[in-house]
Amino acid sequence: MSRTALAMESERQSFFLWVPVCLGLGVAAYFALPVEPALVVAFAPLALALILRLTVRSGTLAATLATALILVGAGFALIKVRVETVRAPVLAKSVHGVEVTGTVTMVEAKLPRGQRLTIANPTISGLEPARTPAVVRIRTMSSKALAAPGERIRIKANLSPPAKPALPGGFDYARTAWFDSVGAVGYAFAAPVIEGHADPNSFGQWYHRTIENIRQSLAVRIRAALSGETGEIALALITGERGGITTETNNAFKNSGLFHILSISGLHMVIAAGAVFFSIRLLLAAIPRIALTMPIKKIAAALGILSAIAYLAISGVQFATVRSALMILIIFGAILLDRPALALRNVALAAFIILAVYPESLLDAGFQMSFAAVTALIASHEFLSRLLGRESNPHWVLRIVKFFGEIIASTLIASAAVAPFAAYNFHQSQQYAVLANMIAIPICNIIVMPAALIAMVLMPFGLEWIGLVPMGWGIEGMTWCADKVGALPGAVGHIPAIPELAFVLMLIGGLWFLLWRTRIRLIGAALVGAGLLVAPWMPRPDILIGQKGLLIAVRDASGKLDALPGRSEKYDLDRWLEYDGDGRTARDAKTGEGFSCDAVGCIAHVKGATIAVARHPAAVTDDCLNADVLVLDMPKPDDCAVPRTVVDVFDRWRNGAYSLYLDRTDDDPEPHVRLETVAAHRGERPWSVGPEGRETQRKDSQLPKPRFLETPAPGSEAARTADADTAPRTSADDDPGEGADIEAEDNVSNSAAADDGQ
């Protein structure tokens, strides 16, 4: 037997841990494709892997590898089936002042006012049923006539297709919305008109409506006992609803490394279900007749399962909560079956179930960070248990030292495990997470979550305040800790975007190191080291151009981005700065010092190249003769041949935002411009191409007529008042204002929230 075969044979007990990894590899391969595969093509890898498996002898290394390929093929096929299952119409263009009628399925309170409504089976005025999205999300800006789940409402709103990424390679909300069957998002300043309650058409609808009504009732009771933001945080810990927490408090918890506390995850699920298990077991053990005649441990485990399912139902069913609940069910299920519960196997089984049912969760930041943290924690615990053994009945002083030592160790291990995901997805790190967790975790474990459990038990009797009041004291302590630690100098480290190669190397290396048990795991450490070496080599764009053309930024001599001042997309600029590892705000970055502007356009110089921004036809002639890069708010003239790169209004409409890289060589003194676009990064996928394939297939003649053709002459009164409004508007180029900016923030905060640091 070869050395490789012997090494693999010694790791046979770890093979199951790689099942979800192989499944996820197939899902990742699907998302990496530049075009959408046909359904038959999606099943071809699975069929080929099955044939290969039939040709090799069982029990060999070749059979193991063939089984791994079957799982990869299954992941590829599953995600394709999932894409087709949720397929629903997507709004083709922005519409304003349309009347939307439908049934509210979910309500999220939003600050400073209003709600975020998820509306199913809507009818939209002026839109035929075949083109009407199955689900729309609308942010209301009024506190009057608040809607409730199950109500049929009518509301006048401005709707848009789900947003494209703010820059090439950025977070794609439209992809997330596709898997929720959300085909339009928008906002409304008027209050909804309540038309009555809609009757559920199926058991599923009845169940979801019932659960949502329970969540709303809990919210009312919790807010009645705990006022202000303390009540909103209590609501987040019990129901998973974080919409009432202010941005300042969210940022404080993020900056201090405590944001995982606000997200229901393993920490909360273990405390809640574990408290039920031990309380029931202790209560039954106190009754000799029951303790001697009945399997009280199994009874307690069964009730623990029920409590975990109930907590999962009212918590919003996020991936971290599902993972935690599945692990609790597996552990308690092992007790019921008198079988040992192998911890890492629980993690692998939970990941496999989630990926099999919701394969798109592989790209969810919460899923990634949750499983990374818990895998690292359990693998470290198993290794240290084998290395150090267990000390029986330690002194109480040692118990206290061990308690805080475990908090420090778990924070360091979890922080290291999620660091690549935090850098890749959010471009941040929390420097004082250990300090914050040492203070806040004991408060959460000893006061907050036990008090929450007491409140839920007493709520049917109207006595929930007995648990909620001390819970509020604990929440105030955690908030104080988050505020103080998050405000310390250097609390947040800003990390520039890292190359995908670096992320993949660290991901594979981390899995290799954690999942194997013998010395071959050290190869994983080498791969992680290689990823760290590659991480700083991500090229930075020299010029960024927003989809609407109003937002343009260039890299100045200091290496920082400098954006044109004025009325431009704050949300997009914030994302650009995050990607660049720049801790400045959008306001600070919009200095315009890198540009020279007049009434008709702007000029900037980057790496010896001239970048011209033409806001008016009067500037086009000179810019076409002198610029290396030309950005137009109008179609490119046929005789504009000098600039090496021209990005006009139709280019941005088709391709979205642009990243431009300027390179010079000794052989060619002229700057070489390399382009990256949002459309090229997204590829031709169902969520990136409209119902008629309009991004890549429609011709210029089919586009709406740009308004620049009616632009007044420079220097006139009309030109002075027009300002940035002179930019052309197309169906994808509307400026919806404050409501859309708030909705964009809501989308990302609800879709890409970080999770489970403990």
C-alpha cells in the first residue's frame, strides 16, 4: 500500500467531515461560471461521477475520490434545481408612483420611522401579471397605519429592480433577492391602506402567518416592559428582529467585536435549550418516584428539542440559528438513541442539511462565518481535550480562571477562524474583541439569556416583566461595554480587499488543518500562510465610475480615493471606501481636490493620464481631442477617436459600475487602460440579466431618449439650476433620493450581516 493510501486510511474516520465541503465545492463551481448552464448540463457532472464510481473497486482510495466527485456533482445539480425552483419575474425597470396591492408576509420595524414590508403575490398598476414579481419589499417612511402580517394592503410606491453591485466584485443583492423570489424593492412616503385580512391558501401560508403574528405579539409585550433601545435589543435576542436598533448601537457592537451577541446563534441556542434540558432534568430528579422509574434524561432531551424548535421558529430562521438548532437536535437525538454525539460530525451534518436544502447559503456571510467559528472552536476543544485530558473537581478559584480563560481562548480562536471571511466580505477587523467579550459574555450567559428564558416561560401568565427587567439590566451592561470598547482608539482595523486566490488558499488551508487529525493537517497551515502572503497583492483601481455617472472617484498621489463633490450616491461611495480599506466617510472622501471643474465638466490627472468628465455637449469636442479616458453623460460621438477609453451613458446602463486600472510600460509611454465592469463580473445569470436580456441584448436605438438632447446652453439660468440633474436618465438611471438610500442600506444589513463570533 502506498504512503498516500496509508495516510488516507489513518484519516478514514474524518472522511464524513468532508461531505459538506465536497457538496459546497459543486455549489461554488456553479456560481463561478460566467454563463448559466442548461438543466441537462447541470446534471452531467453528477452522471459522469456516478459512472466513474461504478468502474472502481469499493474500499479503495479511487472509490473514495469518486464518491467525493459524486458529492461535487450533486452540489452543482442541486443549486441549478434551486435556481429554477425559485425562478420568478424581476422588474425590468424603475417605476414611480405605482399602486401596489398584496398580502403582507413579513414586517420589520425600522428607525427612525416606518416599516419594511415583504408583500407576496402583488398586483402592480400598469404591469401585466406575467411580468409582476412574486414578492416585493417596500420600505415605508410613515408611522401611520402600520401594517401587520396577513393583512392585504394597498400602497403607492416607487419600485426598482434589486440593486446591482456598487463596484465590480462587490456584494450582489440581486442574487440574494433572486433566491427569495424578490423581484422588486422600493420605498413609499405615504402610509399603506389596510384592506383587510387575506385568507391563507395553504398550510405553509397559515404556518408562516401564525409564526409572524406570534413574533409581532412578542414584540408588543417586550416593548411594553422594556422601553427604548434596551427593548429593541431584547427583541433581537428573542425574535431575531434587529430593525429597531439604531445604526450607532449596531456600529458599537460591530466595532467592539460583540455583534455576534445581537445575532441569534449557537451561544443563544445552547443557553436556551440547555437551560430547559438541565432545568427539567433537575426538576424530575427531585421527585424520587419519577427519577427511579422513568428515563428523565431522555425526557429532558425531548423537551430540549421542542424548546430549540420553538426558539428557531420565533427567531426568524436565519442560517446561524438553523445551524445551531440542527446541532442541538443532533446532540439531544443522540441522547434519545443512546448513541455518542461526535461534535464535529454534528457540524458537518448540519452544514450538509443546510446546503442540501438551501445551497445558495454557501455565499451567505453569516453561513460562512458561523460554520468557520464553530468548526474551529470544536476542533480546538477536541485537540486540547486529547492533549490535556480533563481535571476532575478543580478548586473554585481554578474554575473561575478556567471560565475566563475559555472566553479568551474561544474569542481568539473564533476571531482567527472568521478573519479571512471578515476581510473578504466586510474589510474590517475588531482589535479589542477579547476585552469586550471578557466583559459581555459573562453578562449574556449569566443574566441576559436566563432572564429571557424566564420571561418566555412566564409570558402566558402576563408575568414576563419578572424576567425582562433583569434582562434589561444585563443588556444595558453589554451596551455600555460595546460603547466604551468600540470607541477606543484603533478599535477597528480597515482591511483592503484581498484577491480571491488568497481567500481560497486560506479557506482550503483552514479546512485541511481543522478536519484532518494526523500530521497531514500541517499542509493546511502552509496553505494558510501562502494565502496571507498573496493577500496584500490585490491591485487597486485608479478610477471608479458609478452606474449613473454622477459618482466618479480617482486615486490621488497619496493613494486614497478622491470623489467629485455634489449630489452623488453616498451608499456606493461607502462601499468603494470599504473595498479600499479606507476608514473615511463618504463626506470626507468627496473633496474634489483631484479634479478641476467648470460649468460643463471636470478634468483629473492620474499616473500621467488625463481623465475627462463631460457633463454637457459643449465639452465633448475638446475632451475627445485631449483625454485618455472620457466619461460621458451622453452617447459617444462617432468622431471621438482619440481617447483610448470612452465610457458613455449606454455603456454604464449595460455594464453597471466601472473599475479602471492604469498601467504604463517602458515600450509604450501612453497609459494602458484595463477595464472591469459589474456586468462582466456577474456574467449572464438569471439574477443579472433582465427578463428580456436587456443588459447585453438590447440595442441603443431601443433605449429611452437621453435628456441631454434638451440640455440648456452653458451659462444660462436653466443650466445653473440644473446642476447634477443634467445627467441623462434611463430606465436604470433614476435618482430616487433618500428613500432608496435607506432601502439600499436595509438590503445589505439584512443580507450580509456578520454572525457568530462565539
